[in-house]
Amino acid sequence: MQNTRSGWKDYKRVVDKIFQTIPDKEMHRDAGPERCRVCSVVGNSGNLINSHYGPMIDDGDFVFRINRGPTKGFEQDVGSRTTHRVIYPESAVDMGNSTHMVFFAFKLADLKWLVSLFTTHTIKQQNKVVKITTKANMSLVMVVSPGFMKYVHHQWLNKHGRYPSTGFMTVIMAFHICDKVRVYGFGADKDGNWNHYFERIRPAYKTGIHGGTFEYVTLKELQKRNKLELYE
Ligand code: C5P
């Protein structure tokens, strides 16, 4: 986000607009001794192919999917339920009426896009062309504070990579709203590239600007310490 006085003003204006547009509802804050909320966090790795994890993924109380990760045609390996879909403008897809859109903003323009999505439908150009409208239930939208990305980058990733991947941030977010976190579909292919279960990525791009190896090692360490279950 911009760090100048006018940048800050602009940021505040957009955030105010977001709170006017999207209902400011308490969600998932019902932790207590009688609750054991099991969450499936599903990344997009090719290691899901032939995994047969579908039924187990669907068994979670919450099923988080990330970016474009589809279910249709892949049910046996990835399941079919999606209670939450985590996106940013460039990765937005239509989602069901009962799915929570979980929105990560990487830049101020992303927050402006979110407002436009539910009001004027005018913003279609950012760094890349973005969808002018996406089918989503506005009353279920959850906007993650941009400060969360900094927190994850500094506290969990020791500043590895330019910024955390959407998937890694989703895992850490799940710690805040779930009692048990099961992680599927994370991990590069044998050449160290982040592949997808639903498409071939050409050209291969390693893990892009993200600290993919460090993220993965951190997930393994969390598994070792019984903080999550990692299914590969
Ligand atoms: O590729 P995409 O960003 O849509 O994938 C969603 C998330 O899944 C990534 O942000 C990353 O955290 C994780 N991923 C992974 N290994 C892959 C592909 C994706 O860990 N091979």
C-alpha cells in the first residue's frame, strides 16, 4: 500500500467505502470448548491427482479452495464442497451462493476492484485484465486486512519470498478460525515447479515470487509439531 499522506487518505477512503458496501458482520468467532471445527485447506498442487482425497476433503466443516481451483471433473481427488474460496482480483471466478468469498488485497487497486464488483462494475483493467463482475454472495464476503499479509510474511516466513502465496496465507488464516486444519494440494513437482492438478502450466515458473521452498518446509515443521495435518 502507498506510504504517503495522500496515499493513506486514498486508502482510508477506499476502506470506508468497503465497510459501507460489504456488511460488517462477525463471522466464525464462535470458538469455545464445545466446538471442534475441522477445516480442509485445498491448494492447487498436481500432487492431488489420483490422491482419492475427495471424500476426506468434503468431510471438513469448512472447505477452503484457492484461486481458480475447480471441483467439476476432479471430485474424486479434490471433493466437491466449497464453503470458502480465497481470491484476489486476477484470480476471481464465479462461486456458489453459499460460498464465502475470502478476499486478499495485494494493492490498493484490489480494494477498489472489490467495491466496483458489488456496485458500479466499472473496473476491468489492473496490471492484468480482471473480471468486471463475479458471481458471489455479497453478504458472505470476508475481506482480509492487508496487514495480515505483512504479519504472515514477517512472523511466519521470516520475509522469504516477495510476499506469501495465497495458499500459505490461507493455511495461517485457517489457524485463526478452525480447531483442526487439514492441508491438501501443497507442494511443487519433482523439478521444483508449482504445478496444478487441473492444467499444465507452460512455461514452468518454479514458485514464482513466493518463497515456495520455505513455505513448504514450514508446513512440514507445523505437521511435525502436530499443528496441522499435511496430506501429500
Ligand atoms: O497456483 P495457485 O496460486 O492458484 O495455487 C494456490 C496455492 O496452492 C498457492 O498459492 C500455493 O500456496 C499452493 N500450491 C502449492 N504447490 C503447487 C501449487 C500450488 O503449494 N504445486
